[in-house]
Amino acid sequence: MIEQVASPRTQQDSTLDHSKLRISAEEVSAYDLSGRQPVLLGFFISIVWLLIGTVMGDISSFKFDRPDFLSEQAYLTFGRIRPAHLNAMVYGWASTAMFSVSLWLMPRLCRTQLRWAGAAVAGILIWTLGLVIGLVLLLAGYSDGLEWLELDRVWADPLLVVGASLVGASIWKTLSVRNVHHLYVSVWYVAASYPWFAIIFIAGNLPIFQGVESAAVNWFYAHNALGLWLTTVNLGLIYYLLPKIIGRPIYSYWLSLIGFWGLALFYALNGMHHLIGGPLPSWMIATSITASIMMVIPVVAVGINHHMTVVGRFGAMRYSPALTLAVIAAMSYTAVSLQGILTALVSVNRITHFTHWTIAHSHLGLYMFVTLSLFGGMYYILPRVLKKEWPSTRLIRMHILLTGGGMVLYVVVLGIGGVLQGLSLLAPGQGFEASVASTRPWLLLRSVAAVIISAGHLIFAYHVYLMAFTQHGSARRHPPFFEIKPVLVRKKAP
């Protein structure tokens, strides 16, 4: 496999088990084989959702430029297609792929075969059924009307809870029979994600809150869905990929624990900064702002740990798409977290709130961090599960350049447009129409970026199909970025 570019030493050898016992290739293969069915099922279903969510997102974006686009049918109106896009990407693409990542990581890190694999398969299928029901009802006009919680709480949400619980049961059962004493930090992140998700999702969907209380609980869930679900699994994945690929132990185990416990302690209180200026008690807003600022501790700890682990080995990115994407995702996590802390400040929030800046910020987190991390995980995991190599270096490069470049354009133009929109809304001498006009060129560029990203998704899905279902998956002579030679040090002329 091309990703092991520096050393055959495994992560378990260096950081997981003090016994320093090496794991044979046959033993590792047995771990991968034990979870092969649920891992592949989750990855393939997630790619289908990626394509569905992409189409929905493109339609939503085009409607900003052409409001009459596909407006004849109610289920294609912006008020339905946009939340359907969000749910398809968060619960369909990202969450389902995260199930597979969790089910693949845990046996390796616990040195035991996956337990209750059948329950994991059932959980993924039940989760998918719940999401299908929820999206169909959402497009038909049945919505709970809460951000990130639009899916029907009677017909869809219970299935999501059962599905995630079954996958989580497989994860925790595997953890309970582990053959290691010391737990690597990825295990902390992955294992904690499942009870955290169940708690926040059930709390967010309780039908006992109304008015201001409902808004507060809504943003308790929406913010923690990112921080205590999407973030945790992907940080666990990045903590696995970086040392594993470059053959070097994680820089500091203690920094990794500071990052984990800091996230657990501070993140849960952050959501109320989305309601600054709303009719909430001042102590709730002040507590949320304080917790948001305190997030600088785990964010900086994780950022230092990631950087110091890879420093001096960035040249290895020319050989490994998984490492390239993991490094970009790690940098994006630091960037979006620091941006979120900045946005929580009242002086900044009064400009950016209710603008396209928020959309740029969310995509920096949900795409540049979460999605690119999952792409990196797939590039690393699928060859090991399928026992085949990626067939085309050109398709890999095209995918990464299109998705990465398209999303950079997306975040930059919406960020600029959002700030201009916020300043226009605050200008006392300008009407609301002026704020709309100020965003038009930036929204057009957003649609251009969406098309570029969509092309990258199609290439990735096609490449997975070639690898999994054809005879093209075979060993290659050169790694995917062999032709790209980064300049690491410039020597001065004598």
C-alpha cells in the first residue's frame, strides 16, 4: 500500500502498547476482515448520499442566482431542498462514512476482531432507512422546523437513534474485549462519540420545549452535533492517519488528552453564541461566549500536536493522498475552531450573524475538515479492505484539486460576501435591498465553486467504482503525487 511511506513501524508499536510487540500482517488482515462487511456497506452508502446531497446543494445554490430555477414543484423549492441537502450531507454522507471509519479503527487499535458486526450492519441499514423516510417527508413538506433537526421526530428520528446505537454497541463491545491495556487517543474520541451523539440527539428532539427554550435547545444540539459527533470521530481518524503513514509516534500523548478533555469540558456550552442578541438570559450568552473562548486551549493543543507530529515529514505528502487530505483537514480544524472563537465575540458577531459568513464558516468545518478527513480515510482504508490499490493516480489528483480548490473558492467568496452583507445591514442609511445587491457577485462565484466541487465528487465516486467493481484496481509503479515535487528547503547560491 502506498500510504506507508516512511517506516513499517505501526502506530500500535510506538504509542498504543508499552510492550512494543509488533503485529503481523496476518493479524492486521484478520482485524480488517472482521469488519469488512459493515465497513464497505457504510462507505458505499455514504458515497450514494454524497452524490444525492451534492445535487441538492447545487440546486440550492443556483436558486440564489436564478430564483425561478426549478420552482414549479413544491418539493424543489429552496425551503425544502436546502434542509434536505444539509441532512443528506450530515447524516447521509458524513455520519454513515464515520460509522465505517469507527468500525475499521476500533479492531486495529484494540487488537481484537470486531464484535457484533451483524448489529453494525443492521444499524447502518436502519439508520439509512430512517434518513430516507425523513428526507421524503421533508421534501413533502413535513419538517420539525429546527436547524439540523428538520427530520420528523416520530417516523425518522427513532430509527436514527436505534441505528447509531447498534453501531455504537458494536464499537463498545469491541472495546470491552480489547487485548491492549493502554488506550490510544483515537479510541477515546471514537468511543465517546456514540454516547455523546445519543444524548444530544435525543435532547434536541424532545417535544417539550417551546419558544425561546426551543431555540436554546436547538443550538445546543446543532453546535454539539459538530463538536461532539462530527469532530470527534474525524479527530480520531486524523490522530490515527498522521503517525501511521509517516511512521512516527504522535508528538505528545498528553497534549492529545488535553485536546480531548478540553473539547469535552468546553464545547457543550458553545451553542448559545448563535443566539447573541436574542431574548435569552444574559448569563447564558455570557457563559457560551466564555466557553467559546476557552476552546482555544484544546484547539491549540491539538494543532500543536498535529503539526509537530508531521513537521519535517511534509514531503511524504507527495506519496500519499491520505496524508495530504489528513494534513489539510487538521489545518482546517484549527482554522475553523479559531474562526468560531472569533465569531463568538459580540463585536464580530454583530457583523457576521445572519449573513453568508456563517455558511462559509460551516463549510470550512463540515467540508474542509470533516469531508476531506473522510476522503483521506477512504483513500487509506478501502485498499486495505478490498485488497486492491487505487487504479488511477490522475483521478486522485483531479479529485483532490477540484474538491480542495473549489471549497477554498467557496469559503473565501462567501466569507467576503458575508462581511459586506453584514456591514450593509448595519448601515443606517441603506435599505435591505442594498445588502442583497452586495452579495450577488459573491453568490454567483459560490455557484461556480459548487460546480467545481461537484465535478470532484463525481470523479471520486467513479474512481471508487473502478476500484471496487472492476479489474482496474492493481499495483502502480508510482504513488499518486510522484510527479509533484515540493520544495522543502531552498539552498542559497554560493
